[in-house]
Amino acid sequence: MFIPGLQGRWEFTRGTVDALSSRFRTLTFSLGDEPSARFPFQPERGFDSYADQVAAVLDRTGTDRAIVCGLSFGGLVALKFAARQPERVEALVLASAPGPGWRLRRRHEIYARFPWVFGPIFLMEAPMRARSELRAAFPDSAARRAFVWRLVRTLATAPISVTRMARRARLIGTYDSASDCARIAAPTLVVTGEANLDHVVPVDGSSRYVELIAGARQSVLRNSGHQGTLTRPDAFAATVGEFTGETTREEKREEKRDEKTRDDKTPTPGRVA
């Protein structure tokens, strides 16, 4: 399962979903407060309502357990769901998720309070923030232009709402993600870009989940920043595949150790246990 980021529409992550689909049966959706999601979202419940949507998608598709991946804001949704329903999470992947205590910058806080006024400015700033990351991910200018053009076409067919984005951005600061980390039972992978290329969420903040979630590991997508799952989808899918493969092998080794322990404790004829 792949949960999209702040923009809310799954269509912007189509390349990532396609890459994951080459390795897994992949579920995705637009966030619950998007009209296209057709989900009875309850704004007053915040991340809990988003987590309800994850459970509803699993129920609707007859899926008992899933590898739950979330990008940025979607990573916090994945974290909330994994904390609430650990029995349904086979593995958790947090990609460029805002770290505990993350807050909007002062300028962006003003934007979020008046999105209908400052939303266009925020959107115009986006290419400037992503410039260095795009150059690192796509050294070839033609490939870089092709990526940007795909985003423009997606924007035309799946328009975003700056008002909903602003509401989600402000919601991040209300979530005590550190407390939920103690409730995570699934193997967890924290994926980030390079620190000097992520100009949206500080990598050192995202990396704190490695410290707060028992047994969590970290992987860095080279030549990427905040949007590494989008600019390097094949590398991201390979990283998730390797991680889940390793955790599966580890679980099998543990099962064999448990079986051996039980066998060693089984009484043999003529012995008194």
C-alpha cells in the first residue's frame, strides 16, 4: 500500500506506484478529504480519520496485512495506522516523513493561514525549492524537462487544492508522532534523500524515527531529496523490495530457531521432563 503526500492525489505518485507494482500487488488512493476519494472523512479526527481510510481500503480489497508505505505527510498517516492496528502491518516504510516536532516555517505558517491568498506564491516557489534535487536526479536536461512536463499534465487532470494542502500542513504540528513510535511492532524502514537536497523536510528530523522505533533501519536514496520516491521510483521500489525480503528471511530464521527450541524441549522416550 502506498499513501500519497501533502498534495493528496494519488495520481502524482503514479510512477512510484507503477514501480512498486512490478514487485508487489500495490494499493493506493487519494487522501480521504479529497472529493475524489469518496470517503466519509472527519476533519475533527485528523490523522485518526486518515488511518480509518487505510483500514477501509484494506477491508474493501480483502487484505488482512500489508506493507504500508507513506510519502511525507502520507508517512505520518502510515505511522498512525501502524500504531493503531499493528496486527495489519507486515512492514512499515516512512519516506521523507516530517520528523517528531516538525513545524511549518514562519513564512509557510502565514501561507497556510491564508491559502487562498498565498497559495499561488507557495506553488510558484516549488520549482525553486526542487531545482537542485531535479538536477541531481536528472543530469540530462531532456529527462528533467520530461519529468516536469509529466507533473504539469498530472496537475491538469488531477488538480490540487491549496486549501486542503494548507489544512494538512497545519495538522502535522498537532500530531505527537514520537508517542506512536513506541507502539510500532512491524519492521520499519526510514527512507530519506540526501540532506543537502531535501529543502522541504530536514533529513535529520526524518532520521529520528530510526532512534524512536525499535529495530528501524534507514536507507538514503542517492541523488534525491524530498521527492526521491517520485524522481527515482525504481530505486525506491528496489529498496523496499530488498528490505521486505530481508525482513522475511529474518522472520523465517526466527521461526526455525523457535522450532528448534521447541524440539529441544520436547521430552524423549525414557526421559523425565
